[in-house]
Amino acid sequence: MSTHNAVLLLEDGTFLYGKPFGKIGTATGEVCFNTGMTGYQEVFTDPSYYGQIIIMNNVHVGNYGVMPKDVESGSVKVKAVIGRNLEDKYSRFMAEDSLQQYFENENVVGITGIDTRALVTYIRAKGAMNCIVASCNHNVTLDLNFLKKELTKVPSMNGLELASIVSTTQPYTLGNENSNIRVAVLDFGIKKNILNCLVDRGVFVKVFNAKTSIDELNEFKPDGYFISNGPGDPAPMDYAITTVKEILLTKKPLFGICLGHQLLALANNIPTYKMPNGHRGLNHPVKNIITGKSEITTQNHGFGIDADAVKSNPQIEITHVNLNDSSIEGIRIKNSKAFSVQYHPEATPGPHDSRYLFDEFVQMMK
């Protein structure tokens, strides 16, 4: 087995050999999996994946190359990629680069030749855990004992605050500055296409750093507030929970997605918890309790909000539930204009069933 020059080592001691892809090197993080068949570039650049190593469950990844417009942030955010067939050759004539070159340019370590179906089945049974991916040149032997020691240094995702790391350092604006609808966005790792969904509806947005005070947000004179998605555990984000509480006092419309959903819950004394595997993919069924309709949704989260606490809180109305596991996918604060969803209605990649939520948010502000 020493002839193999790439290895995946899990926290429980399980290891799998494969072939190197992308940058030669070592990467550590929490292992997770995405079941989507397309949209790999959008997945890799989603800031919510920061600190994680992702298994792409689809058999072929990279087969349509990469393009600059197919990104959700300025850089790849995953720590490493695990695949069955990570492809260097691609078929899309519009693509500007191969996945191999993209990973090299972005310093992303990859391992290919892994039986991802078997690996995902194993992770689903054992639960999320840390891992290390290492690759080397042909004449170097990978030292598993050394890698095991390195893996012990990796912090648990439970209790880890990461949103402030991926947040913008400087405020910036998008859209028509003469618009009569202005939204202050708290950036905890926002995806570009969330902002596009607001701008496309005539909204002028200003994106602020995660730790911006309510006073600075209000200097923008917003008609509403948006609380973004992002990576890590929401529970230690005291700075953000405080700001959300202060936003609620303004009585102006508030819309939260993913991490923003969890922060709205925490601001209303609803605890969060770490899920065994989370939801990551493009085909998660969700029921809208208000309309009775179902939606096929895009999701990427490893934490959820406590269902019992939500049901016992008279100020919270459940608006959406997951049809696979009955987890809470949407809430609304009664006698308020604040609401949130756990999934991603901008859906890049994924189906656009849920984009009506942006229309509802705009209508609230009007």
C-alpha cells in the first residue's frame, strides 16, 4: 500500500488510499458530503463550507470545467475535495479551465479514486468527524502515524466560530443607489447569488462585516435587514445574536437564511444543535406549512434549531418543515416582520422553487 500517493484518514482511524488531484499537500477539516449532481464550482466557493472537507457523491466531478461566473465568493472555501472521478478533461466549450488547474491555482488538495458511495454510507452511519487528506510525489511514502498526530490538532466544528473569518472586511454596496428599497446585509459568509436575488428585485444593498454594530447598520437608513448564511457553530456568536436582538427592536423587516435562520432562533432563546450529518444537496423536500405546498430545496448546513423549543415558544410560528426528517426549516416571529429559512432559496446550484421568499421580503418592505 506504500505505493499509493494519496490518502484519506478519518478521525476514527479509518483510512482509504487514492490518487492525488489538484495541489500536492495536506488539508484537515470536518468531513461532509454533498449529493448534488451539478454545480460543483458553486459548492466549492460557498463560504458556508469553510473549514470542511467535502465528499462529492456524484461519480464524475469536473467534467464541464470551470468558469469565473460560476462562483459564490472570491475563492474556493472548502479545505479539500474527495471524489470518485475528479476529472481533468472537460466538455463545455465555454469553460476557461480544468478542475485540476483550478485546484492548483486555488491551492486545493484533492483525492480521487475513492468509492464515495461506500464512504458516504459509512459517514452517514458514524456521523460527521474530522479527517485529513494528504498527497505526495511518487517517491515519497505517506506516514499514517504522523498524519494521525496531525489530525489530533484539528478542532471540533462543535463550538467553532468561523463566520467572522469569511466575512467582508470592508462594507460595499450593490444595486441602484436611487432605489426606494434599501437593505442592510450582515455578512457571515454570504453567497453572491443571494445578493443577486435582492438586486434583481430592485433592492439597493449594503453589505457589512459580521461584527458591525446596530448603530452603523442604521446609518445606512435601511428599510430591512438581511442575515446571511455562513460556516461554523452559531451558538458562540454572541456578537451576532446581540445584533439580531437589536434589529428586532427596530420592528423593520428581517430575513435570515441558513446561519441567519439559526441566529434568529438563538435571539429568541431557541437553542441550536449539531446534526449528525447535516443537509447538503439540491433535492431536499420541504413543506410550506402556510400554503401546504412542497418545495425542492438546496441545502448546506450542519446545525439545526431545537424543534421542541420552537413548538413551546408562543412567539414563534413554524412555517417550513423538512419532509425527510421533520427538522424545522422555517420560522416567523409573531407580531413581527421577521422570518427565516434553514435552506437556500437562491438555489445556486439547485431548483428555484423557493425564490418567492425574496419577493415576500421585498413586499414586506414596500
